[in-house]
Amino acid sequence: MKVLLTGASGFIGAAIRDQLDASGHDVVAVDALIPQAHGTDTVPDVSVHRLDVRQADTWVDLLRGVDVVCHQSAMVGAGVTVADMPLYASHNDLGTAVLLAAMEEAGVKRLVFASSMVVYGEGRYVCATHGHVQPGVRTVADLEAGRFDNPCPSCDRALGWELVDEDARLDPRSSYAASKLATEHYASAWVRQADARAVGLRYHNVYGARMPRDTPYSGVAAIFRSSLERGESPRVFEDGGQMRDFVHVTDVARANLASIEAVAEDRLAPYEAFNVCSGEPVSIRDVAQMLGAASGIDPVVTGQYRLGDVRHVVASPERARQVLGFSAQVGPEQGLAAFVHEPLRT
Ligand code: UD1
């Protein structure tokens, strides 16, 4: 099958490309090589078309005859300042909209795209007395006082966490999250208007070989890994009890392959969204310890906090398993120990 892959030079895109190539698919690789992700002295890969999805209307010919578009290009991270907002809106919102219009013009009706767990905002919480509740936003006063757990809105007692499923309320809390939710909305509108089919993959915390070194836009795995490479302790914020799901990039690529094949064969509902996760929640303190143990460097729990961070967001892998037949193969214990020795992108 012929697959046009955007973001083909990125951390996740490159892993998808490896698996598409290995499966014998014909890949049309596209990447804009934006400096925020690739720096300014990138060595050009001649097999990648250096094109921007925001100008997909100018390269419609590349889309003709394509069976599925796998759309991975995006501006990532949480947004450093408000000044980044136009970048997220431009690369992610506008980029997706222009790509969808170009796909319509070229007659391409199948899409798999990268969404994110950030569309949920906070995860799923339960109070021992009040059952499932929606926490508010953590206040500066609570965070300053070291009260990191979300309190129950009714009784103020600390809430416990549970796995988020795809029907959870969507509550984006950053420019990046807003742009990923917009991507989902554009894709589902396109499905209806163009009589097309799309799959949105809500990635959890992705890590693995060729992850970019730490930048202001990096997730915590890259930050910890880069600290260890410099011989420094990973600095764990809050009390380290915040929970995430770390999913290996090879599993993310496998979820994309499964989705590309399923959407091409019309095996799914017209619009689907799936969590892409390992299904094995882990605390940030344990992540730092696992990475530190493999490098012989102890982490430091600093008690610092970032105002935009959510406390816990961990996901149920069930829907992807049942509908898509996808389950992660690399658990965090095995994957994080190996990640210490895997090369980062230079
Ligand atoms: C991250 C990404 C998000 C992406 C999502 C899923 C960023 C900034 N966030 O969200 O864009 O969609 O994964 O892949 O890229 N922490 C430390 N020490 C540090 C840095 C962070 O303890 O040096 C803590 C944070 O306080 C937070 C946790 O680690 O509690 C996770 O941080 P991070 O990876 O940045 O953000 P996520 O919310 O998980």
C-alpha cells in the first residue's frame, strides 16, 4: 500500500517509517525539518521531501494515488510561553486543515494521525466518599505548600487515580493540547464532510532510541536521559508521585501500522480515537530511579513544580487492544533500562 508519512524525519515518524519499510509498504516521506525539532544544521536526507504541510495545497500531486496518509508532523511540547501559541496554531491546526483539504483534492480518504493524551488534561480521579469526581486546577497555594495531590471538590480529601479511557471528558490545558484537540475535531469533521475515515492515536509519554536531546519543548524522559548523559542527577519535580504511562516508540510505530492497515481495509468505524500506552502506569520518581539505576546516578526529588502540569494521567489500553488488536510489547521496566544505552538524536 502507498502511505504518505508527514513528520517522517521526526523521532516517532522515523520509527514508523522503519516499520512501514520493513512491512513492504511504499512510503512517501515528507518533513518540513522545523528548527524547533531539528536545529538549523540538519544534514538533508534525500529520501525525504522537504515540504511543509501548511503548504500541502502546493504539493497535491504527491498525494495522488496514496492509500493512507499517516500525519505525524507537529510542533510538540507544552508551549514555553504564550508567544508560542501562534506556532502551535500554525503548524498543528492550520497544517492539519490544509493537509485535509489537499487530501480531498487528491481523492485520498484515509487518515491516521498523532493525537496526544494531553487532550484529557487531568486523568480520572476517584474519592473514597464521593466516587468519580473532576478535580479543579491545582492552586499556587497548594503547590507551594507541597500539596500536590488533587483534592476532592466536595470533601477536600486527596483523590486516587484510575485509568483514563477514550470516552473521558476532554480538557486541553496548554496551547499544544488545544492544537491536538483541534486536530481531532478537524479530522472528525473531514470524515463527515468528505465521507472519509480517520484514526486519532492519543500517545502517552513516548520514549526510545533517537529521541531528541532535551530542549525547552522536551518531555521528561528526554530531560532525565540528557541529565544522566551529562553525569547529573535527574531532577524530579513535586514529590515524584505523579503518574504517567511511558510507551516505547517501537510500540507507537506498531500502533500506527495496525491503524494504517485497519483503516485501509475499512475495519473500523469512520472516526476512531485510541489511547496508545503501555498499560503499566509508573511514577515519575520510579522513572528517574529506573533510569538512574541503569547509569549509577541517584535522582533528586526537588519539590519544584510547574504550574501547567497535571498530577496524574494514565490510560486504559483496552480499546486499542479490543478494536485495533494493538497491545504494547515493551513494558516500562525493560524499555527504560534499555533507553539509558540507546542513542539520542544529535
Ligand atoms: C508530555 C509532553 C506532552 C506530550 C505527552 C505525551 C511536554 C512538555 N509534555 O506530557 O507534550 O503530549 O507527554 O507524550 O513535552 N518533570 C520532572 N522533572 C523534569 C521535567 C518534568 O519531574 O525535569 C515531571 C513534570 O513535573 C511532570 C512529569 O515529569 O509531572 C511529566 O512531564 P512532561 O513529560 O514534561 O509532561 P507530560 O505532562 O507528561
